[in-house]
Amino acid sequence: MARRALDRMAQTKLDRQVEETVEALVFGIGRFLAGRPMDGVKRTDATFWRPGTRVLPKVEGRVSRSSYRPGWQRLTFRISTLTVLGTGGFQAGWAHRDTTVATAREIWADPDPALAALEQTGIAAASTAAVGTAAYLALTRKRRELMREWVLPLHEALALPLRLPEQTDPRRYLHIPRNFSEDGAVIRVDVPGRLDFSKDLVAEIITTKLALEGVTFSWHLAGRETYVTVKKTRRPPARAAFKDPKVREVVAAAKESAPVIGIGSAGRIVTVDLDDQSPHILVNASTGGGKSVTLRCIACQMLHHGSRVFVLDTKRISHPWASGLPGVTYCRDIADIHDQLIALGLEGRHRTRVADELGIDADPKAIGPRLLILLEEVNTTMKQLARYWEKTRESGDPKVSPAIDALNEILYMGRQLRMHVLLVAQSATARALGGPEAREQFSTRILARYSLNAWRMLAPEIHPAPKPTKHPGRAQVVSGGTARETQVLFFTETEARQWATTDKKPAAGGPVPVQLLGPPAESLPGAGSTTPGLPPAPEQPAAASGDRSADARNPTPAAVPGEPAANAPATSSTPTPTPAVVVVDDDQAVGLRQAAEHHLPGITLAALRFARANDPAFPPVAGKRGAELLYRVGDLKKWARNRPRAATGTTDLD
């Protein structure tokens, strides 16, 4: 009895195994023909005819890419694979059934040829694999960069608001083309059909993570397929020329404190209010990025409204349109740039005292005319200022250049004092600008042809960085935590010069402009009161002597450029004895012949006469001696140092 029971149990167990095997085989054949996963676990919402877009809830582990394919594609792939393997195996076995044994015997008898062939085959296979891998990496580089920089960050931001499982493949519901930032590009995002998310939040995330501006959202939420399409609106114009009548009207209607920078997307006007938004502007661009065009656009508008502009240009030839204009002081020599910055720093301190005396309800224009300091190529200029101070400073002087200290003071107190710095750099590092605190004073930053490192350094609050472009005149204006793609206004040099002098409003509507004082008797940090002296010519700031170190400690005050000079006494024909001080020598009036022979080595009399007739920056007449026109020696020396010349390509101060 016991044996029969054991036989019956064994038979029952065998029958159960057979039934389970048959059942598994039947289900496997059914899954194979239905195109379903062979393990029977459905991981995505894919059907036989429709591909999947999302991972199903409560699915754990990695989801393969094949799980998103529709069932008919998987069935086709399975049948094709079996057909190829079966046909190939049958043909290979039938064709080589007789040669297999013979080949095996030959290899066994002499294995060296087989090993050599195997080695060559391995080398060829490795080379083919290496070339194929390199080609694949090269062809898919842009796609991988798109996934790494844009698609994956957007997926990480949208996963929580859309309540997507962690295993969701972002490529299945985020359809982002490579040129998504260009006009006409369409972005599609498949959203869950349950609609339990905030459309405003999703739209904000898409706009922020893809650095889009001026886009429209179209929501398609009816039916089975629910998605949103994002289309970019009209980009800035390809060119924004001042000669265009519409552009000219916009510039003419701009506020005195808000020069027009350019035209943004959808025709929006991009401006920066120097009184309310940003007192200083930083322009960062590589070579050919349009730095000079941007500065010319802003400076000529400021001059049009009566502002005073100081061009500090170590390149000497960056802004020929501004040379000789009323209200423009053009400093090209590093010594004059040094002295002018110190004078501007003292002017800022003077304006601080004036503003304190006027009180909070006073008219801001009572402080004085608006001053725009255009500092070209700060990376080179800062180095030259430091080296110049090292060569001229004496024992007891501070180690830091007083000109750099003056620039930092202006940056910290510019808004209330109507003093604004327009700074240009190819790489605006904190060290180049005098520290991270100084760089933070530029709340408006204009970037063109920037690198990713430059963007992260100057606009880290905006991520990801917009794609740079080589389109001429195209820049990103960063202000208030937003970046606006802008086509900068283009003024030709002739147009800029004409607009700077056309319908020019006098800066001194009532009060007399405050004088700009020359370098202090001591270094700037310890400077106290200032005393005005003889004003120079209208075109030039503080007079500089032939001895640089003597000038730094025995300054000659400077007046605001564009203001009438004081009546300079005419020198008589009888020379008067002069003290052995260089400043007095520079104050004397001489004729052009005497200046060429004794004071301006290297400049001929013919060159001086030609400059007098053709150079608008040539010093004004200081007096007469009979029929001969006399000029102040200091003004002539300053003109000689700052006259336009080709850049030498070196920063050596010797």
C-alpha cells in the first residue's frame, strides 16, 4: 500500500511538472507571437501598435529600451532573428559538412598557419571596432551633448511635478530637437493623462531649464495622447541699424538715463536705466564680438543728452569717432589714464560732499553733469596701471595704485553721483577687475561670443547658459536674473559722431558744472581738501608734465571737457624768468616752431601744422605773440602722448 502511494505521488508530481512546462511553453509562444516581454512583466504603457512613453507605476529595476517599442516591432525582430539564424546555420552545416573534419585534421597537424590567421583576424577585428567606435562617438557627439546639457536636466526637474517613475527614459517623452533655440523649432513634451499637475509650473520649468525666451505653449489634453508643444517666437532682427527710421525714432524717444542697447525678441526694445537699474555696465566678449560697436552705441547716446564721456583707451585707436568731440576726453597714454582716474575719484568725493549739502530732496542734476567713464580692455589697462605705479611711486607711497583705488571708489558710489563706468574686457575675471566685490557692482552685463566658463563666471544665476552665436552684433544682456537675446544697435562712426553733437542738450541747465580736480598731492586714500587751479583746454583733462613722478605729486586741476576755458593770460614777447619747476615750464605758452625744437622731440613743425588744421583734438590757442599763435606746453605734450597711433602690441612702459 505504501509503495502504491509513493508511486501515485511521484506520478502526480511528474504530471504537475509536465503541465507547468506545457503551460509555460504555451504562454511563451503566446508572448512571442504577441510581441510582449518574454518574462510576462509589463513595464511601460506600450501596446501592440503604439510605442510606450512612460514607465508604469510600481515598476522596479532598470527598464530596457526595447520595453518602449510597440509589440509589432518586437515580433518582427524576433521572427527575423530566428529566420536568419536558422537559415544561416542550415546552409553552413550543409556546405561544410564534408570539409569540417578535414579542416580540423589539418589544424591539428600544423596549427601555426591557423594561429597566424587567427592573430590577423583579431587585429583586423580590433581595428574595425576602434574605427567604428570613434566614428560612432564623432557622429553622436552633438546628440550626447544635447542629452547631457539639456534633456537630462529637464527630465530631473520635470520628474517630480509630473510624478514620473525614476526608471522613465527621458527620450521617450521629451522630444527636443538639436536646434530647439532657433526660430521655427518645435519642442514636444508628453504629459500624463491623469492631469494632476500644474501647467504653469511645468511651463516655467521648461522655459527656465531650456533658457527659452519669448515662447508659446500649446496644450493638447483631450483624448489618449496628452502633450504640450513649445514654439519659439520671433528672434531679434538680423540687423538693427541706426539709419532705419523706426530705430532712429526709438533712440530719439529714449530717456536720458536709459540708452537703447538694441532690439530683443519679438521686437522688444532693450534698454538699461543707469539711475534705477544699473549704474555700471560690463561688456565681456572675445575678439570680434562687437565690443567697440556696443560702446559706441551707448556713448554717443549719452553725449547726445549732454553727458561728459571719458575714453580711457590703451589700444589708442578703438574709438576714432569720439576723438575731438565736445564733451569727450580721450586718454591713450597710461600716465594720462592714471591721472584722469585719480581726478575722477576726487570728483566723486567732491560730488559726495555736494550731495550731502543739497539734501535728499534736491534735483540730482544739481550735483553736476552725468559722467560716463569708458574703460577699454581692462585686462591690459589694470596691468599697465599697476606697472606704471611701481615705476613712479616713491618711498612712503601706498603699494596699490591710487588710480585703481579711485576706480573702485567710483564703482561703489556711482549711482547717486551720476558717474557711470562702461567697462570692456575679454575675460572679466575678479583679479582683472580688482576683486569679486568690484565685479558685483556691474548688475548689467553684456556678453557676446562667450565661452561656457565666461558665462558661469559672469551669469551663474542663469542656468543652463544660452547657446552662443557668431551672428554679428548678437549679444545676451543679463540683468535682474534674466538674459535677453539682443541685436545691438549699429551706429556707423559718422552716424555716432553726428548723433553725439545733434540737438545736444546742455548739461548745465542751471547750476555750473563741478570742476574735475587733478591728482592729489598725496595718494588718493589719504587725500583731503582740493583747491582749484588753472583749467586746461576744453578738450583735455589735467595737465601733465614731462616728469611723470613730478606730476603725480604736483597736479594741475582739470575742468570738465566741453566747458569753456578760463581766460588764459597772453604771454608777452619778453620772456619771463621761470622757477626750476617742471609744472611752470609746462604752463608757458610757445609757438609751434619752438615747441617742435625744444619740447616735442620726434614731431616736426610740418606735422604740428598739419595736426592744427586737421586734428580736432589739437589744443586750443592760449595766446598770441604778434601774428604768431601760442599754445600751452603742457597741452601740447598731452596731445602728443594721446594722439592716435597704431598699437605697438606691447605693454612695456619703458
